[in-house]
Amino acid sequence: MPALSRRVAAEFLGTLWLVFGGTGSAVFAAVFLTPETGIPIGIGFVGVALAFGLTVMTMAYALGHISGGHFNPAVTVGLWAGKRFPAHEIAPYILGQVVGAVVGSALVFAIASGHPNFALQPNGLAANGFGDHSPGHYNALSGLIAETLLTFAFLVIILGSTDERAPKGFAPIAIGLGLTLIHLISIPITNTSVNPARSTGPAIFVGGWALEQLWLFWLAPIAGAVLAGYAYHALAGEPAVEPTA
């Protein structure tokens, strides 16, 4: 197993790519009009959902053999709950993930700032929110239920596809497609988090309401992940072995 410092560095890089690729697609490409005719050619919700799934899939293949390919504090905690990850390594992993997310958001902000019509608050760097800051104006309870349920499902996909009894080599595909589906369901509800680090990066730059609402995007994903970890371990009865995506 690689040294902890190398694994944390891999988590930093993978989470940076997830946030830059996923939120970057939302900021730069979700809505785009041709300059002369004004024809919409943006990727929309479907494209953003696919971008998030692709970031996880590509980095799981690229870095999963180094760190396990978590790229998400909820995944790290959920794997611990499922007896797949040691408790004493949770904090370093989460630190690497959050720092990676912040750097990813900084890069999106730096590029977006080069557009003459960019304004931080209206665009929000694809920050997560509820109420007036939900794309579909869903309230906090709706966001809490959705984020908890969808993170639970995400962890079940991760735990199941990385189970030693599952077909080898396909876990990143299942995980990437799972995250794509989760985004297709919940972008209108919360802009989709299921990842506290992904929520923290944009919130730091947006400030104000994004920081005030950040609690939900730590509480719900962590709760959903812990429930999934315990549930899957009870269901599958698998040995305590860390997965490699």
C-alpha cells in the first residue's frame, strides 16, 4: 500500500478534478449561446450530470489503485462505517479532499472571471443550496431527504461494485454512471452535492448564503453514507478489506 502522504495527494488531485470538471461544466458550458445567432448549444443538466460522472470514473481508473479513489468525505466515512477503511486515516483523507475541492473551485473562478459578463453571485460557481438558492426552489427538508437518500444509494453502489466478490475492473464505470444518475435526479433540487468537499469549494468563494447553507451538505451526505456503510456490511457480511476502484 502506498504511503499515507501519497494517498492523500491522490485524493487531493482526484477531488480537484471532480470539482473542476463537474462544476466547471456547469459554469462554462451548461448554458451557451452561439455568438452571432444566439442558438443554444449548451450541455444543460444532462451534460453536467455526465461531466460529474466522467470525472469520478476517469480518476477512479487513474488514481484508485493509489488511494482507493474516494474523492469525497462522505465516501471515506461510509467506507469506515462499512469496515473498509481505518478510522485514523479519515481526517487526512478529508483534508486532502477539501483542499483539492477549494483549489478546483479557485481554478473555475479564475477562468470564469475572464468573461466580461461573469458575476459571482448569479452564477454561484454551481454552489449547492436550498430554498431560493435551489434551482427548483425546493426547501431545506426536500434537500435533506434527497441528499441523504442519494448519498446512501451512492455508497451502496460503491460498496457493492468494489466488493471482492463483484466482477473486477468495472467498479469505476458503475460508480461514474451512478453519480451521473444521481445528478440527473437532483440537480433541480440542490444542484446535487452528495459530496461535502464538492459543496465546500464553491461555497468558500460564493460566501454569504452558500456558507450559511453548507451545513446541510455535510450533514445529509455523511448521514446517508454512514447508514449505507452499516447497512451494506450487515447485508453482505464482507471482510474488512479496503477496496480499490
